[in-house]
Amino acid sequence: MNSKQKWQVGIVGATGMVGQRLILLLKDHPWFQLSLLAASGRSAGKTYREAAGHRWFMDEPIPETVKDMKLYDGEKDIKAIAGQVDFIFCAVEMDKKALQALEEAYAKAECPVLSNNSAHRWTADVPMIIPELNPDHAQVIPQQQQRLGSVHGFIAVKSNCSLQSYLPALWPLHEKFGLTKALACTYQAISGAGKNFHTWPEMVDNINPLIKGEEEKSEQEPLKIWGKVTPQGILPAAGPSLTSQCLRVPVTDGHMAAVFASFEKKPDIDEIKKIWSDFAGLPQQLKLPSAPQQFLYYFEEEDRPQTRLDRDREKGMGVSIGRLRPDSQYDIKFVCLSHNTLRGAAGGNLLLAELLCQQGYIRQNR
Ligand SMILES: NC(=O)c1ccc[n+]([C@@H]2O[C@H](COP(=O)([O-])OP(=O)(O)OC[C@H]3O[C@@H](n4cnc5c(N)ncnc54)[C@H](OP(=O)(O)O)[C@@H]3O)[C@@H](O)[C@H]2O)c1
């Protein structure tokens, strides 16, 4: 595919932590050409290097093709941006109401929005998709387009990063054994707050017991993902019942979770391991460019997964699981890990974009 045949893509929020990840993921993407960058009015008009060079968090340098791109104003230049790209990724730190209005303005300007933000996660006709789990929720998009009066434009979101380590592991077990309840304690990296140790030195040698709003998201968002598409939008599932505690720990990237789960039908440990190793979703069947080959990987080594060793498995798009065993209070317990800014943010968003392009929801050269 040459660059003219590729989907032309913009990033709104390009200077932030997720935006930076997206820039790197799009560098050699086989389907997508990064053609436009936007951020706040503070950065607009500057080159990317001027606006973000001093706060570039990634290990790789800023790509040469991006350094001198001029930033647009993500709020003021909506029409100009929508006219130049086939869709945008949106990863912006803003007030919820303003962000909802911003994303709807892009959709109404006929620009599909692939969002990392939480603002629209509970809008009934906005699908919240983990591509391996609930790709069918894209079917709600025409309802949203009818409400917004758009033909091509719509908003699709990814879920919160915390649950992306444990919900994929619970998903096929719920299908097979009927999950009744689960408890998850998450140990979340500081990049999840858009920070590193340089910008958040208080986190060195420290654990912070509060991530505001995270426990509510971790407990409630899975119910929308388990929900059904109805003529009134997505109806969240009534159960299973979930509870969580989310802690900020001193690691750069990677959210770990310690999970306890009980089921209607009592599961066999070896059967669970086989279900995980066999599990593949639509992205694997369609061989989407960012799909991990082995989505759920079980470590037999008793001291794995470890954050530093395993967060980058499958280019940060896999979920790593270990320490599965019976529990005295619940049926089973295990530990799992995913990369929060790859699977949990930019990579998950990119995989969603690939899915929606492949399925015809996002068109080229409208
Ligand atoms: N970090 C993660 O692991 C993670 C995971 C999942 C979801 N998210 C979500 O992704 C979003 C971005 O997170 P982040 O960590 O990348 O944040 P961040 O590093 O603080 O970056 C925020 C971005 O928003 C831009 N921005 C701020 N106000 C704006 C405005 N009025 N108009 C247009 N752009 C504006 C900033 O531009 P300037 O540089 O010009 O200020 C910057 O590009 C948030 O909604 C967050 O909750 C983050």
C-alpha cells in the first residue's frame, strides 16, 4: 500500500503521553499515514519539536517525519482538521463536558473519533470496545450517527486501562463457567497518570493508595463491555459483581492485577489454562496489523508475569497471566499484567481503528 492509498490520520492531543505513543505506533504502520497533529492552543502554530521536545517521554526519539510538523489547535481548527484526515485519534486532558462536546463536534464534522478519553464511555450509543472481546458493539454506530445527524462521523472509545489486564482473562471464563463475582486489586504504573519519575519524583520508593475514580471505572466499565446492543443503545449487563482496589505503584509502565473469581460451574485449573491459550478474537482471525498472535499468555513459572520482564510481550499488546491456583474464599486466584499505554491506551485504540477500517465503518477519501 503506498501512502496515497493509506488512511490519512490525525492525532488530537499529540503532545501528551498517549499522543506520543500513538506517534511511534503510527511511524511504520502498513495502513495508516500520520498526516496531522493537534494539541491545545498553547502548542498550536509551533512545530512538534518546539511544543513537545522538552517533554518527550518515549525511549525512541521523535520521528524525523514528525519533528517539523506544525500543530493545529484541536479545539479551534475542527473544520480544517476534519477536512484533511479520514479519522482522528483523540487523547486529550480536558473537562468532561468540554471533551464530550469536542468529540461530538468532530463526529458532526464527519470525522470519526477513536477516543482514549473517558468522557463518552457511558454514552449509550457510543461503543466501548476491546477488539478481542466485544467487536459486535460497533453495530451501535448507526444509531449514534442518526442522533448526531452524521453520515461518516462517529465516536468509538476504548475502556479504562486498569481493567484491560483482568477483563480479557475473565472474559472466556465467564462464557464457559458463568462468573458470579470477582475481586481485583490493581498495581498501576505512573505513566497511567501521564507521568514519569522525573515529573513525579514523589512516587520513587512509594505507593499511593488513591487513583481518583479508577475503582468505579474498573467495576462498572466491564458491565458495559458485557452489555448488549439494543435499539436504545448498549444496555449494560446486570452482573457479574465486581469489586476492586486500585493502587499507584512505582513502576514506569505496566498495570498488574491480583484477581479472585468465583463461578456458577466450578472450573478445573488445567481447563482454564487451555481456555486462555486457545482464546483468540476477531483481530486474530482478521490478522489485523496490531493484533497480538497470542493474546492471553499463561506463564507456568511461579514468579511470572513480572512487570519489567513481561509488559512488552507481543509489542505490549498481549495480556500475561500467572499464578493460577484454587483460593479458600473464592474458586480461583491469579495474577495478570498488561501494558497500560500500549494495550491499555494507544495500542488498544490503534487496534480498534484497524478493526473499524476493516469492517467499513471508517472510509478513505470521503
Ligand atoms: N496515560 C495513560 O496511560 C492513559 C491511559 C488511558 C487513557 N488515557 C486518557 O488519554 C487522555 C490523554 O492522557 P495523557 O496521559 O496523554 O495526558 P497528557 O500527557 O496530560 O496530555 C494531554 C494532551 O491534551 C492536550 N490538550 C489539553 N487541553 C487541550 C485542549 N483544550 N484542546 C486540545 N488539546 C488539549 C495537551 O496539549 P498541550 O501539550 O498543548 O497542553 C496534550 O497533548 C486522557 O483523557 C487520559 O485519561 C491515558
